[in-house]
Amino acid sequence: MRILGHGYPDFDLKGARVLITGAGRGIGQSTAELFAAKGSEVVIADVDTVAAETAAAAIGAQAYELDVRSRGQWDKVIADLGRVDILVNNAGVMPAGPFLDEPDVVGQATMDINVWGLIHGMRAVAPGMIERGRGHIVNVASLAGKIPVAGLAVYNASKFAAVGLSAATRLEFAPQGVSVSCVLPSAVRTRLSSGLTLGHGMPTVDPEDVAAAIARTVTTRKAEVAVPNYLAPIDVALAAAPERAVRLVRRLFDGDRALHPADEKTRAAYEEQVRSIS
């Protein structure tokens, strides 16, 4: 077994078993397609079984129904699969709007999916990786895990938690040869951002861009990766800047856009989907 410069055991993507959550569409689906193109054995997991099976059929992958909030479902999937070389914890939701207006059930679902989904996944998969002495876990967070945004308070909380969880477990698992990377995209053109204003100073990326960053972490094993990469120092700069200057920057880039959807009907439809899974 080769130990590369990053200090972790190497493994070839060709033939590696990659489990991706929320892979029926969006970032997860693009990630599944990319790993499949590299010769990996891809497993698509999604709470939407139709989407999972459709995405899997297109690339010759396996499909599983998985509500990431359920540890029992996680355990069943892993018991059936056995070995998982790479876990991509991608499933997530992003409700938007005033903090005081958000129903408790929506906030609970956000924390359960965006935080407990990662915890359950890592606890289900990591023991096998540790036993084998190698493995890689990618938690898809967001730059909202570093930068607060008005109108995304609970989402912010969930992604800040995802960043901290990734950093702490990385320290714990490293001696056993298992790496943990956290990918932090800016606004992504998926249904999570549907109805919100994109662009206008806010860097916006496509699912394929995030998928490429996820795949690169298998080689680099970097702790954190911003997408686009040039945004990596932004959180440090904002933390050090005077609050008055930060407020000015937010006004220039329409920092309150999550409070005022550009397409209220489309946004309302997405918010209703989040409520329906609560």
C-alpha cells in the first residue's frame, strides 16, 4: 500500500466503491457521473427512489433509497454494500427567509438532514474504512458554513456545524489512514437556490464544478476546498474586517437576497418540498 505525500494511503478510482447521497439530481448526480467516468463503482443513494433509479440507470450504477436522517436506513445500506471506499455526504436542503418566520419543523429538518445526515453517514461508513486502514469521506457543506447570510440563519447554522464536524473528525480519523475533506461551494445552480437571485456579484457555479472539486479531494485529501477556489481566503478576510466595512460589502452585493426571492412562486414551491419531508 502506497502512502502519498499527503500522508494517506493511496487507492485507484478505477474500481473504488463510491457512495453518494442526494445523488438523484444536482451536485450528487454530477458527482456520480464523474466518478463513473473514472471507472469507479458508483452507488447512488437518495430519498427520492425514482430519481435515484433514473440517475443510476443512466450510468450503470446501483441505486438505494436512503433518508439520511435515519441511522437504521444507513445501516441497512452499508450492510448490503459491505465495503465503501469513498463516501460523499452530499444530501442537503436550503430553506430561505426570515428566521422568525421559519416553521420549527423546517428548521428541524434542515439540521437533521444537513448535520445528522453527515453524522449518521460517517458513523455507518467510517468504522469499515478504519478497519481496512484507508478511506476518504467528503462532506459537502457551503461557503455559508463560513459566511453568515441574512435569510439563511438555520441553514448557516447547519453548514457551520458541517465544517466543524469535518475538521474534528479529520483529526480523529487521520491516524487510521482515513481522510475527511469538506467542500464549500458558493451559490450553485440547483433546485436548492431556485427562485433566488444568482450572480450580481455573487460567484455562481454549476454542479459539475462542485463534482470536479469533490473528485480532486481524492488526490489532494485537502481539509477544505472552496468552489470556486479563489474564494478560499474570503472567510478569513471577512472575519478580520470591521463590521461597518462588511456591511458595506454586503449591500454592494445584495447580501439580503435570501430574504427577497426574485421568483417567489418558484421559491415557494421549493420551500413546500422541504416542508413535505419534515
